[in-house]
Amino acid sequence: MIEHYFTCPYCWENISMLLDASVNKQTYIEDCEVCCNPIQIITQFIDSELTVFQANSIEQ
């Protein structure tokens, strides 16, 4: 697990998230720990190195 910091696409707060480097590609939804809005998280790891990270707002 690695800790990754990013900006929430809704409230613009800097938040952290633990990412599982043992899974090469993932797409999932997680709520912002500050404003509770759903964020689509997209990650990709190559040789346990984070190569892609996206935190997208979800159209409601």
C-alpha cells in the first residue's frame, strides 16, 4: 500500500488515499473524506510504481 495525496474535484481539499500497488489497474468509486461526494479513482501501476492516477467528479 502506498499513500497518495490529491485534490478533491469537488471541494478542492488536499486529501490522501491508500492505494494497493499489487493491483495493476483499478477503477472504483470512493467518497471524499472531507465533502463526502463520490470520486471516480483510476490507478495504474507498473512494477509497483504508480504511473496513472485520476480523481474525477461523477456527473449527478
